[in-house]
Amino acid sequence: MADTGTAERVICFAHPAYQLVQAYEPRAGDRVIQAKNADELKAALPATDILVASFLWRNEYAALAPRLRFIQSISAGTDQFSREVLKSHGIRLASAQGANERVVAEHAMALILSLTRHLGRARDDQREHRWRGMIGDPAERQQELGGKTLVIVGLGRIGTRLAKLARAFDLHVIGVRRSPRTADDIADEVVSPDHLLDVLPRADILALTCPLTPETERMIRAEHFAAMNPSAYLINVARGKVVDEDALIDALSAGRIAGAGLDCFVEEPLPAQSPLWAMSNVVVTPHSAGETSRYEKNVIEIFSENLDRLSRGEELRNVIV
């Protein structure tokens, strides 16, 4: 359905940090406003026609926005938006998929290198002005990636990009996704989720790059950690709820896996009492994998394209609802 607009189209950019207003060049008839917190967003919604937002959104806000017809998510993930609620209020939704696929994959690779090259331990030693001696036990030394096996759950844009980076390090890549293998797959092997447990004993690293859906929620559980080698690592740049976090903590504490690089958690910010903070075999980053100095530019490119598509009555890019 084409966007018929109003005499003055109000676009609200809602985010506490991203400089989206500065990155957007208003069109004729646009009035641009900014909301940096939930209170400001709620106050702006009654007059808002188009919203650009992510985690500040709450589904009950739809009732506050009688004019709202389109939401451009700032993030690739859209699990915070209820499809049913948006449909019932006649609100369209598109994701920002593709805005940060490169940097999320790079972040996953950085977590892999941090764990295998013991960079967290080196940083701790630096803080204590401690020069570590040479390690006699080969099993305790830093590792090289060539010849190891990386299992990637979610072979979409981020997973495919990670596979390309991994292959440059001579990793053997096994992709896990619902659709069958295609001729242009970068992964060495592709299996369905039904076969994840079958390939986990071969994994030196398990990386999660999948979206959060009813099918992927708590997808990685105690049985999966039990199937992994004690020397294997978990990397999560997907969503915290993809993993049974209690089972992960148990597996890390018991040495059933060697460590984890985690960018997302069941509860965010990660509570101060979480055992994950103090684990020497865990690298914690604050859901920052998607951060890049170019992020505003990338999101605005998608948003501007969607405004054009709305005006022409065309399908949205990255359409969700």
C-alpha cells in the first residue's frame, strides 16, 4: 500500500546513542524529532507517522501511536516487535538486516582469536605488570586456527560472512541451516538443525549467528554442551535466548567446554551477580558486535530506500510485517 502521507510527515528517530537525526537528510514535508529514552519516545508517538527505533520499542506503545504506519528497525534483529500487535494496528515493519553483517562477523572472529590466543589473559597480566613465562604443556598454550573445525549455526548474511573470514584462517566450516546446500555456499559442509548434535563432536568452535525465533530459542542446551569436546569454544553473536544460559554456566564451570565469547545474554545489561563476569575462560562484550562508525550511514541508506518504496507502494527492503 502506498504511503499517502500527511501535510507534515513526522519521523521520530529513537535511540539513546546513535546520531541518526544528523545522518538523515529530511525531505520536503518532513519534520524530524529525536527520542533518547522511553519517556521521550512515548511523548512523541501520538504525533509520529514513521518511527526509526530498536530496543526502546515496547509493543504496548502501538496504542499510543494512532498515526504510526511504518517502523524501520535500527537493528537486524526484530524479536522485540510483536508481529501480531503491529498487524492489528496497521503498522509496517522492516529490519536493518545488512547494516552490520560485516562487523558482527568480524566481532565473532575477534572473539575466536581472543580465546584461542589468550588475549584476555594477556590483558590481565598487563594490568598486573606480570610477564608470563613460556608454557611447557602444549595443551595450555595458545592455539592456531588452521585445520580446526568451526560450526556456524545460522548461515545467513552474518554466518556466510563469518564463514568467508574463517576459511581465510584455514578453518573447516560446517554451516547449520534449514535450507539445503546450494552451489554457492562458502561453507565446506551444510547440515540441517536436526543434525547439529551429530556434528558437534567435530567442532573446535561453535558460533551462533542465527536470529531469535521460536525454533531457535534455547536451541543450545545441556545436551549440546555434553556433545562438544572439552577443548571447544562457544561464540554467541546472535541473541542470548538462543542459549540455555544456566546450562552454559554449568558447562563452563565443570570444564565440559573450554570457554566462551559472548556478546549477548538472556538479560541485558548482564546482571552484576552473573557468574559469567568472573570466569577467566569467558570474554564478555556488551552486545556491541554490531557497532561501527558507519552504522548510522548504513541504517539511513536502508531507511531512505524504504521511504521510496513506501511512496511507490512497493515491497519494503527487509520486510517483516
